[in-house]
Amino acid sequence: MALFCHDIQEKLPATASVTDFDQIRAAAPAGEPERQQYFMEADRAYFTARFEQMIASGEALSRYGKERLEEMQKNGRIGTVDVVTFGCQMNARDSEKLLGILETIGFQEWESEDADFVLYNTCTVRDNANQKVYGRLGYLRTKKRNNPQMLIGLCGCMMQEPEAIEKIRRSYSHVDLIFGTHNIFKLAEILFERIANGKMTVDIWESAKEIVEDLPVERKYPFKSGVNIMFGCNNFCSYCIVPYVRGRERSRKPDEILDEIRKLAADGVIEVMLLGQNVNSYGKNLSEPMTFAALLRRVNEVDGIKRIRFMTSHPKDLSDELIDAMRDCDKVCHHLHLPLQSGSSRILRKMNRKYTKEEYLALVDRIRFAIPDISLTTDIIVGFPGETEEDFQETLDVVRRVRFDSAFTFLYSVRRGTPAAAMEQVPEEVMKERFERLLKEVQQIAGEVCGRETGQVRRVLVESLDDHKDGYVTGRLENNIVVHFPGDETLIGTIIDVVLEESKGFYYMGRALPKG
Ligand code: SAH
Ligand code: SF4
Ligand code: F3S
């Protein structure tokens, strides 16, 4: 059997084997994405040879079991991979790209850490995200002892912090490959280097060099997808590490975004989520500047797309032009995630958020005036340095006035190198006590607000069969609230009218209306 596919074989001496790493490396094309496509083929050849050895020695049979092994062979799979995502939607989208590359190499997705290759796409926005990764790495140590061929990879935001890399080198030497946020497109090449070098391979870029498009993506859902419209962040909120680990703000060109959305629509996607740390500043640094509102209007024109969402909006940049576009565009969901962070103008200033309590409330009024049925959700941090009881009361006041559909509440977490890390910290017990009070308030209001559409008919995108009830399906309203109602799998991926018969606090039970 030929070891390499035709494209690679052409570039190599006829006698080259999958372990002639120097020769393979030397023949790699310089330009992207061709270079990564080449390494995907080289990796595939290597893992195919290894898989065949495992079959010959009987190891594959004991490892995968008869049924699974036969299925893998039938589908041309050469091993299993588990990509575990921590953090936000941006990371989730990156994981789809990583999985796309790994499936092209020949790995089969296997959602368990018993896989041949476990890749953690990490987050470092709060310390508990980091601790989770260290905990899981400790657990993988025993797994690797039982299966020395196992590969462990780390990538994403946490890897952009030199202290994390140092700690992993020191205490978690069983990790095989490490890369960051700026070079995820290079996964195939980094994997190749790991195989060639036989030791931990680390490749971190301090900043983004290029945006490589046109690599494979393995979407989690056939009918909905995230679409990056920009990368990085320039806001430097004083508590936040994202600008340091994701780099400066870069917008993708509108034509590239629209092309991607058209292709997704042709592939059956009906809902897109436009992704960026601050979508409201989209396009400012393009050679031909364009506003987010203008982009939204163009996405609204794409045939086949039925729902448009976006994340996240920074209140300081939310323009009236955007409110008008949201009101006018029929496909844009009437849902806005508008992180408040704090209700105290004094704290907001120290956070470098560039709006006041009054400006936030006035913005909410303008949005609600234009789009009365808008659903508002938010993020709130409790215990930012210097927060007093009075400041906290201001946050509660905003929560009570706005009545958010839901709010993600976070305990302030010190991030090394950020300005807030050097400020005077709030004692932990004070923070926790405030957190409990905020959570209670937020949940009570959400419980009241979420049931407000009971008895009404709403459009629902059906996402899956109901996990808990036979003969039922689960879908989402425009405002992201879940609805369960009788139905079967033929409804998955379609949008239908549903009567919201009963509110269960954070979800509804409903009944589908006949089509027509
Ligand atoms: N770009 C988005 C948020 C990205 S991070 C925005 O500006 O809204 C997601 C949320 O994590 C933030 O909204 C904030 O509430 C929270 N967060 C960020 N840094 C934090 C920290 N150091 N401690 C606690 N929460 C934090
Ligand atoms: Fe962090 Fe602020 Fe940027 Fe959001 S806008 S990612 S909170 S720095
Ligand atoms: Fe976390 Fe990175 Fe997102 S730090 S929240 S995964 S941008």
C-alpha cells in the first residue's frame, strides 16, 4: 500500500518512509494553507502506519474493541481524538477548526479522555478555568502511564501566559504539544514536529501574523454555526486578560465573512452567531472602514440564513445605527447580551469600561423603546478591587431596574499583569457574601421575566431530541430560552411556530402549531 498520497509522494524520493522526517519537512510548501494541507497528509501517513502496526500486534483490538475497530477501519480512521473546550464561544469555534484538521488527518472524535489524542483548548479569564486544566492534566498522567502512545495537547488562551508554560514544563512533563491562540491553524505541522522530535513541542506566537483561511472545520451542529468577524480586543478593561492573550483587535474583511456565511447557508446552516470580543467596534481598522450595523444589514440579505445572533456587545460602542439595524433586519434575533460588569459609576471608571451607570440605563431605555420585546442578558463581576457596599448596592439597583432575562455573575479573579491586580483587593468572604445576594436577586428576577411569553406563539429552532422525555424535542426561542414540546427528529434543524403553554421558570413546555 502506498504510504503517502500522490501530492506528497511527488515531492519525495520513492524510497522515503513516513519516519523520514527531515526529508518530509524539507519538501513542505512555504505558503498557507497548502503547507498545512501537506502536513495533514504527512501526519495521516504516519498515523496510518502506526495504526496498522497496532492492528498487527493485537493492540488495536484490545484498545478499541471489535465493533469499534471494524467501524474505524471501514471509515478509514487511524485513531481517536477528544478536543475539550474551556471558555467562551470564540474558543468553541476554534475547537471546531482544530477538530476539522484532526478529522482530516484521520482521527475519529471520541468524547472521552480515553482517546489516543486529548487536546485541551484552554481559557484563562478567571483562575478557576486554569485550575480545572491543571486538575485534568494530573488525571491524564495515569491514563498516559497505561497508554504511553497517548498524545496530550494544550492550546488556547492560557498558553499565551509564560507562567503557565513554565509550570507545565516543570510539573506536567507528560504533555506532548503546546501552542497558543495565534497559530491554531498550524496544528498539523506542530503535531508533525512532535512526532519528529519525540519530545514536548512548544510553539507560541506573541502576536497574530496572518489569518489563514480555508482550512477544514468540523461543525458541532449541522444547522447553526459561529462565524468569527473579528479577533482580539483593544479595550483593556482593567480586570481582564483577554487583550493580552488574544492580541490586538483585527476585523475580517466583510467579503470574506459573507462568503463564509453563504457557504454555510449552502451547507444547511440556518442560524449564525457573529463572534467578536466587542462586535460593536467591528470594521474600524479595516482599510475600507465599515460599521457593525452595516455588516449586519448585509448578513441579513444572505439567502438561506434565517436567524442572526451576535456576541459580545460593549455598551460604550453600541450605536443608534446598530439599534436601528437590529430593529429593521427581520433575521436578527431580539436578544442582546450587554455586559454591565458593575452598576457603580465609580467602579466602572476603575474598570476602564468608559460608561457610567446612567449611560448604561439610558442605553437600555433606547434599546427597549426601539425594540420593545428585546431580551437582555448580561455579565456582572462582584468584588472588583475597592468595591464598597454602596457600590454593590448600585449594581443591585441596575439589576432591579433593567430586569435581565439572565445574568452571568462572576467573583472577581486576580489576573497577573492586569492593572486591577495591583489594586487593593476586597476580602474573599465579603465578595462571596455579596455574590450570594446578587445571585438570589438575579435568579428571582429571571424566573419572573422568563415566563412572560406564556400563552404566546413563538418561532423555535428545533435543536435536538429531548434528553429527558421520549417523543419530545428541544428547541430555542430567539432569546435563547429552551422549549420542550412533542415532536420527532424530522423537526431538527427547522424553525417552527410553537405555543408556549407553560413556563417552568427557566424553560417552557409547548405545542407545535400545524404548518401553514
Ligand atoms: N468581551 C466581553 C467579555 C469577555 S470575558 C465583554 O467585554 O463583554 C467574559 C466575562 O468574564 C466578562 O464579561 C466579565 O464579566 C468576566 N471577567 C473577565 N475578566 C474577569 C476577571 N478577572 N474576574 C472575574 N470575571 C471576569
Ligand atoms: Fe475583556 Fe473588556 Fe475586552 Fe471584554 S472588552 S474582552 S472584558 S478587555
Ligand atoms: Fe477565556 Fe480566551 Fe474566551 S480567556 S473567555 S477562552 S477569549
